[in-house]
Amino acid sequence: MERTWTEVQHRAALTGGGTFREEGDEMFFPFSLSHLMPGFVVLLVGTLLSLVVFVGELIVNCLWKRKEKGRVHALGK
């Protein structure tokens, strides 16, 4: 019943241009950039962190292969 009433209120607000308001807490409100910014910041930080870890793994792998290649040549002589 409560869900239906909130949907009716929401539809009335949409069709009435936002003039229909009932006193009390509203369940629907528009998102602004300030609401969405923390999500985008977390997404950006996670992407940068994963990029740093990926580049670090590439560097370590490259150095490890060079070290192993040097050992093989040293054993062959």
C-alpha cells in the first residue's frame, strides 16, 4: 500500500511539474553531481591503482626474465 502511494505521489509530481508535495519525508529526489561524485572518485582511484599494479608486474616480470636469461648463459660457459 505504501509503495503504491509513493508511486502515485511521484507520478503526480512528474505530471504536475513538481507542484504536488506532501509534508514529510520524500522518497524520490533528483541525483546531482555531488551525489554521484564519490562513486566516480572510487572508480577512478581503483582504475589508477590497478594500472600501477599492472605496470609493476610487467616490470618485475621483465627483470625476472633478464635475470633468468643471464643464469642460463652463465651455466652454458
